[in-house]
Amino acid sequence: MSGLTLLFWIALPYVAIAVFVVGHVWRWRVDQYGWTTRSSQLQESRLLSIGGPIFHYATFAAIGGHVLGILIPASWTAAVGIDEGMYRAISASLGTIAGLLVAVGLLVLVYRRVSVPRVRVTTSRTDVLAYVLLTIVIGLGLGETVGVNLLGGGYDYRSTVALWFRGLFLLNPRPELMVSAPPVYQAHVILAWLLFMVWPFSRLVHAWSYPLMFLGRPWILYRSYRRTRAGRREAAANR
């Protein structure tokens, strides 16, 4: 077994998991006030209101597809009557829709961050790295879903990638499974691990801070200063 095989399919995953966990603990302990997406809604809201919901909801759908394909054994889906051909047709079609929507939402958000100066200055170098990795990972994922499984001959990643991934958490990694996977799958996995290593140090940490307590609170509305002054004048004139 070569050194690169051990590096990419055993060492890198465990290092990435360690950095992901320890990095979040460190970030929470030393930078609780920075544990936020650092909202830039006040700098620009129109593009944010378009790209934000598309990206987030489509990402939830894409994550659900990954859970079904990677974490749930093929024998479980076969037990409910979904064979490999049916699974591939469903995952490729729904995955293509979710992947395209994720890409569209991300492109809108990236365009907003690049084209609006007031938003651009709030972006750190770590955030830029996270955006680059996220863009490449999504692009490779679309290549797998559309190019290989939808338009191509298909690839049963549940017999290689999924088994290898689950083996990592069972402390029984089988790197030879990933060596046999197509290059696009290998690149997708490697860059995904790198993204996980960057995650704790970027604005992506806000994904773990969904404000459930806000569901029972009224909306916080942002109003322009000019509009507020006009309202005050009108209220004063009616007294």
C-alpha cells in the first residue's frame, strides 16, 4: 500500500475530523462573540434574499441525499424494494436538482460578496478559502451526479465510497476501496475533508447555531435612517 494511499484515505480523514472537532471547541472557547455569520444584510439585502434561501434549503436537500447514499447501507434500501437501478435513477434526478440549486444559490452569494464593496470588505481570507473549497466541492459533486450517474454509465459508489466512509467511524478503514473509485469521486472526497478543516475558522460555524429560541419572538425589522426620521416627523406633526 503506497504512502499516498495511506495519506489520503486514512491520515487525512482522521486529521480532518480532529481539526473539525477541536477547532470548534477552540473557537467557542476563545471567540464566542465571533461565532456568527457576521450578517451583512445592512450592507446589501436584495441579492441576499435571493441567494440565501436557495442555497440553504437546497443544501439541506443535498445533505439528505448524502445521508441516504453514504450512511444508509444498500441492503436497507433493498429491503424496502429499492434496487440499485431504481436508487440510481432517484438519486441522480433529485441530486441533480438539489445540486444545481445549491450551485445557483452559491453563485448569487459569491457574486454579491465580490461585487458589493461594503460586503467584500467584511470577508476574511479564511472565508475566501472556504468559498473556494465549497465551490469546487459542489462542482465535483455535480460532475458525479450529472456526468457520471445521470448522463453517463453510472457508478455504484455505495459499494466503495460509502463502505470506506462508514469504516472510518468503525475504526476499520479500507483505503483500497477509494483507490478503485473514479478520480472525480476521489477529488470530491479529498477537498471535502479540506473544507471540514477550514470550517471551524470561517463563518460556516453559524450552521451549528440555529436560533430555535427566536421562533417564538417577533421579527427584527431593519428600517433605513431616512425612513425613520420621516416617520418621527409625521408622528410629531399629528400630535
